[in-house]
Amino acid sequence: MIVFEVPQGELVDELNRQAAEAGITDAAIVSLIGAADSFTVSTMPEGDALKDTITKYDLPGEMTGTGEIRNGFAHIHVVMGVEGDRAIAGHLHEAHIGTHFARAYVIPTNSPAPR
């Protein structure tokens, strides 16, 4: 297992960069933990599973998630805990890290994930 730490910056871009630097093109992201200062997630509208509704949240959130690295790109699903004991969940497009940190626990695989 490899741990990628992001003390600041944009999480997805930084994970892609660190994975490339480590020579990892395909892996399971078995755990993601940390907190973001702002984030963008998407979910599918009820009537069309082929579309995305993308929402940017300019508020801090406690983060947990899992995902994969496939062909060198991170694909992450998260749950963000925000003020008022609420949870926002979805596909992570961006998470800006600055006040706290993020860590991804990654297990490289020998071959690309099946399609």
C-alpha cells in the first residue's frame, strides 16, 4: 500500500501527479480521508443516469471516500460532512486542500481495471 498525502492544492490533480511520479497507472483507492476548504461533486439526475449535475460548494467539508486510478487518472466518490451535521455525496471533481490535509491510501494493481 502507498499513501499519497496532499497538504495543500487541488486534490484530484495532485493525486494524478503523485501517482504518475510513483509510476502508478492503475490502482484501488481504498480509503480517502481529510478535509477540503471547498469542493465540487456531481450526481446523476433522477430521470437520466447518463447526465451529471455538477455542484460547487464554497464551504469546508470533512472528507471520506474511495475510488480508483485508471490509466493514470483518479476517479473518486466522496462523502463530505458539512456544517449542520449534513452530508454531501457524489463523484469528486475538485477538492481544494489548504487548512487541513488529505491522504489517499492506494493499492497498485498489476493491470488496468476491467471495462
